[in-house]
Amino acid sequence: MIPTSVGLRREGASHGACTSFLIATPQTGVDSIAATYSLMGLPFAIVRPIAALFTAMFGGWLVNRYAREDEAISAKAAQSHEHDHCECGCEHHEHEHHHHHHHVVAPHSAPEGATDVKPSDCNTTGAPSGAVGGATSSTSEAVGGAYTTFWQKLLGALDYGFVEMMQDVGKWLVIGLLIAALITVAVPNEWLAALHEYKLLNMLIVLAVAIPMYVCATGSIPIAVSLMAKGLTPGAALVLLMAGPAVNSASILVIGKVFGRRTLSLYVLSIIIGAMLFGLGIDYLLPQDWFAVSSVVAGGTHCAECLTNWDWFFVIVLVLLLVNAFAYEHLHQLAPHSDHEAGGGSISSAVKTYKIKGMSCNHCKASVEKAIRNQPGVTDVDVDLPKGMAHVSGAHDAEALMAAVNALGFEASAV
């Protein structure tokens, strides 16, 4: 989400619009809605995206209304080629343009003032900065190649749905299931049952756990189900579903550096307020029968006879897709890249390798590839997601390339 939101900001979107995007996206994806419906029922599948959309609008309004200073810093930095939200203490960030090549911006895509920048000399840590630079969103070049025919597009969609998306969410889904199983076995029923009547306290406890912990929108679902089976209120479960994916220590660090501290504070505040208001609404205004955990989940029984042949068929398909995703990633880690790691030959000598920290999914990989591919002189790029490496061909400015990647919220360093 973060690289995409940075791209939206660069194209002229306000900080409020980007904040709304960051809040709504984890909860409104088709995969998370389908998984919510599958494990928690239709009422949760309806309430969750509605709560996310209203919270996103509220958070965007708060940022546009009360974080205008952050917006002004970003606009000023774009016009003067400075780093916005630079925390290094430097007072002068003037750069000479004739010393370095700058990013090529598609003529039709750059709004007024949204020019690219080179890294400030004061940014010596290599940490993600708020520079308004990096990859442009030129629609004329598709990342990783364009699909031209209908069958290519169809195969590309199937590859994404059954391979890439499973690589992205599969690990977190399995982790969520394992945590849910541990909660079911290890947590006594009396612990949360004793707090069932203290609904607000339930939510505060969940917030204290969910904010520092990272869990994706899909992986949080089985954890919420297992906690509800132990006595957690449905409203507190909604708080976990909203706060867990959107607020965690990693995203807090990057959002603060990219958008500014005030924007970050309002972002976190809006999620807390929205999640708790909708959670209280579920607990006090809606019938609790709508959100009851099934007897099979609550009892912890296996109930193999409850599954039909179709159920077993889809269980087998899911397991095979997960095995394929994990096996592909593992084999890709073990397989050497002959063109990049051979240590000799004409091809490897023209390739420069960069370490990219912070990539967690194929969307991150695509964002990094696009940022690198848009650099002057780059002829080819191969981003290895499992290893966190980027192999770049062509004569290019290494500092400008790393600045473009860092501006997306990642950390790039030359190897």
C-alpha cells in the first residue's frame, strides 16, 4: 500500500486522499472480504468494508483539515527539489542539477510542482525518506512486460490469482491459522469470558496488541475467530481486523517519514476512533446472533463428517496452491541467477546489484521495478523478491536510483 500511496501523492493526490487509501485498502480487497465471509459470516463481511470506508473518509478529512503543514512541506520540497519531512537537521538543501542526471517524467503524468529530486546530502542513513521522487506512473510502459492478446491477459490474471497472490497472502494466512490454533489450545476460556461484559476494555486490550504487531488483512481473520470463540466481543474482533493490518510498527515508521508526523498521528487516531465506534455499534446496536461463532469453531471439534465432498475438494486445492507458492519461493531462493551471480562474463560485468529492504509482496516488487526501470540509462532490471535483491543493467546513476527506491518507502543500498 505504501509505495502506491507515495505514487498517488506524487501524481497530485492530497495527503488526505493518500491517508484514505491507506486505511481502506486492507479491508476492502476482494480476498479479505471473501475470507471474512468464509470464516466469520455475511454480517462481518458487510460491516468490515463499510467501517473501513467510513473510517477512511474520516481520516482523510482529518488530515486535510489539520495536517496542512505536512502538505505544504511536501509541495515546497517538490518545487525547490528538497527532501520533505527531512529529520536530519539540515537547514540548506540546495542542489545543483548539472551534477547529476534526474528522473525522466512522462510528459502527461507530472502535475505542477511534482518534479523528481535527487537525494539530499544530509540523508546519510539510507532510511526511507519523504522525497518526492522515484518512479513515475507512466502508463505507456507496463512493469514486467505488457500483455497484448486476450489469452496472455487471461493467463496473466490466472498466474496472479493462483500463484502471486498465494505467495503474498499464503504465508500470513498460515501464520494466522497457527496463532489461532495456539490461542484455541493454550488460552483458557475463562480469561476472555470474564471480560465479555467490559466491551470497551476488550477493545483497548486488542488495540494494545494489534498496533505494534503486523498481521495482514487475511491473516487476522482466523485470529479474530479464535479469540471470539474464547469470549472476545464481536466489536473487539472488528477492532483487531481494522487495526491489525493498517497500524503496525513498520508502517508507522515509513508513513511518518513519507507523509510527516502530524499526518501519521491523525492516521493512527482515525483508525482507532473509527474501529472503536463501529465496534461499539456492533456490540450495542446490532443483534449478537449475527456475529456468533459457529459451534464447530467454538467447540474446537474437528467434525470431519460435517464436510462435504466439495469442501474436501476445495481444501485439497487450497493446500496444493499453498504448497506451490511456498515451494516456488523456496526454489527461487536456492536457484542461482546465472546472469547476475556468475561472477564473470560480459553480462554480469554490466550488471549492478542493489539490496532492497522492505519488500513483502509482488506489489512491492512491481513498484521497485518500475522505479528502477524509469531511471535514465537502465536497460533491464530483475528484482528478486525472496532475496531482496535488484539486478540492474545499463549505465545509470546509482545515487539517483537508490533515491527513487527510498522515496517509495524501501531501503536501497549498493552491493
